[in-house]
Amino acid sequence: MLELGIVLIASIIIIFMIGFVIALCKLQTRCEGMEERVFAKDAIKHIEKIKIAG
């Protein structure tokens, strides 16, 4: 049960971080969205690592 809670909290933090990156990206006029795609892929890998570790 505790492991599920840790994964859930980590997922929420990562979602907020992605949202923050996208918000920063929108503030920058020259951004083409590459950063958020790369970041999302890293976040997915991170979540998978947490699930494997759990």
C-alpha cells in the first residue's frame, strides 16, 4: 500500500513538473515544444523505474 502511495505521489509531482515546463515553454516565443516531449519521455521512464523498484 505504501509503495502505491509513493508511486502516486511521484507521478503527481512529475505531472506538475511537466505542466511547469509547458508553461515556461509557452512564455518563450521561440520554443517549438521539443523540450516538453523529451521531458515527458524521461518522466515516463522514471515512473517505470519506480514501479520496477517497488
